[in-house]
Amino acid sequence: MRYHPGYPVVMHTVGHKKSLVARIRRVKGQIEAVERALTEERGCEEVVRTIAAARGAINALAAEVLCDHLEDHLAAPRISKGEREVAATELARVIRQFVG
């Protein structure tokens, strides 16, 4: 994590820790469900459906973190133009990593 002048020392993820941890637990449960489906030799359709649910849980976690970043580092009125440009560049890089 890089810190820039003007950014709060506490990351926005800390402020939403309870919600994010709950999402991580959902992801963990979904991944465990995929493992169970495979070890119990369930059919392909059920395994793929379970994988899709796990992917959905991971996407929801990423969306929450990205939206919080947008709100805290781009949309907040206290953010200067320079800070906004830095945050936008970082957000673009993170989105490329997530999507690609």
C-alpha cells in the first residue's frame, strides 16, 4: 500500500473491516463448497454452479473495496485535484489487474 500526501493514514478498508471480513467469510464458504462438490464427486453442472457462486462472492468483495476507494479517494469533496488524479491512476491500475 502506498501512501500519498493528503491521504488519511488509516485506509478506507479499516473503516469497513466488519463488512469486508463478513464478505471474506462468504468467499471462504463458497470455496469450501467447491471443494466439497469435487471431493463428493458431484456432477459437472453442480460443480460449475458452485464455482460461479464463489466467483460471485469474490466479485462482490472486490466491488465493495473498489467502490469504497472511489468514494473515499475520488468523490470526497476534501480531495484535491492532484490527489484525485493519483487515486484515479491507482484505481485504473487495480481495475486492470482485477479484470485482466
